[in-house]
Amino acid sequence: MRIDSGDFLELSRAVRRILDEGGMPQAKIMASGDLDETRIAALLEAGAPIDAFVWVRTGGVGRRAVNGRDL
């Protein structure tokens, strides 16, 4: 499952609950959408059940991480 906008923490928790209750605990949750290393670290520290952060050519994780916020 890929989440690319909204409240990543709350959405990832809701998705994990739905997947687990649906008998799919092996399903992975990926996040993309204007994330940088600071936001990723905060999500992981808060316990977001996100398995991977995905580069998307039109933006995604890499846009801020590569270009920086001020560019």
C-alpha cells in the first residue's frame, strides 16, 4: 500500500490495522510525497508502521531530500 499525502502517521496506522485485520500482515506500507529526512525521521520516531519511503519521479521522497527545501 502506498500513501502519498495526508497525515502519514495516522493513515499508516489505520492502513496497518486494516491490513492486519484482513489477514494480510505481510503487506508492506510505503510512503512518498514531499518527504525529507527530517519528516521521515519524525515518522519513524513516532512509530509509524511504514516499511519503505519511495522515490517518485514527479516528486516524492527525493524532491526535498535531493533539492533541499530552499531551492
